[in-house]
Amino acid sequence: MTGNGHTSWAFADAYGVPDIGTAAGEALLWARDRSREIGVASVSPGCGDALRLLTATADAKAVVEIGTGTGVSGLYLLLGMRPDGVLTTMDTEPERQQFAREAFRAAGFAGNRARLIPGRALDVLPRLTDGGYDLVFCDGDREEYLDYLGEAVRLLRPGGVLCFAGVFSGGDTVDSSAQTTTVLTLRELLRTLRDSDRLVPALLPVGDGLLCATCR
């Protein structure tokens, strides 16, 4: 990529970030700082923008998030959802969810807008309602992505949207020499969505790769 290409990429990644000085902008900055402090990766601004756009396009009232973190991606999802929408978000680390709860509150979202569930995603997802959700965002254990896929398709209404973060795996997914379990799982996920008769996929080059699909 040329120098101008890198500049354009950086401009695009920062384009839709809420302004510092707004409640949402300050909450995002705070949540990102908490992520860095505890060593948890968070979605890039460009990836967050894409999530907000997809959520708004789906007119989402019910969203599932796998991997709460400190609330960065959850803020983008909430910003795109309907005013009466509810985000159901899960994480294996309750202390991260406490940061997320504070970030949501600081951004001005009422407490009933987010349902934070501590626990492993594959234990929580089976308890959620079939066809009851407009969007499912997966940002948990990459090695469990194929397992998330089956649950997510069950949870989505027709026309619902499915998103997986981090599918580039820092470039390893397209590096033929990389053969880790994570990379092999991501490659299989990409093939499965591409070959599915039920899903219409697209791989967006934002952040570390955002794989999306809609259910027919």
C-alpha cells in the first residue's frame, strides 16, 4: 500500500469516531484506556463504525455480543440500536463487565439497555431464544468460532446479521505457513460462510478483519 493508501486507511478508520467532549466519545476513550490497562484487545474505531452501521441498518432491538471486554464494542452496538433495544453481552471475566457497565452508564445508556451475563459463551448461548435476535457479534475465543456459528444462526431472525471479529488474525489467516489451531479454525469459518446456502457473507477489511453475513 502506498503512503497515500495508509493515510486514507487511517482517515477511514477514524472517520466516524464520536467526538471527544460528547458522552459517547468520552466513554469510548475511557473504555479503550481500561482495555489497554488490563491487556484486552478492543475493536478498532473502523470496526466499531461498521458494527454501529450494521446494527442501525438492521434496526436492531435485540443484539447478542460474545466477549464484553471493557465495553468498547458494546458502546458501538448500543449507539446503532433502537432506543428501546437491549444488548445481551457475555464474558468469562466479570471484572471486565464492571468496566463495561460503567462505560455504558457514562455514555448515557440506562441500566436496562444492557444485560451483562458472566460465563463461557457456549454455556450461555443455548439458554437464549431461537430466532429472537437481530444481530450477533462474536469477539470471543477464536478457536470456538465454529461452535458460535451454529448457535448464532439459531438465534438470528431471518434477515439478521452475524459478525466475527479478528478473522485476519494479524495476517496469519492468509499466511500459508501459519498452521495454528486458531488459524485453521478461522480458515474453516471463512469457507463455511462462503459455501453456505443460507448465509450471504462479506469480509470487511476493517480492524483485524470483520467477517459478516446475513441469514436468508
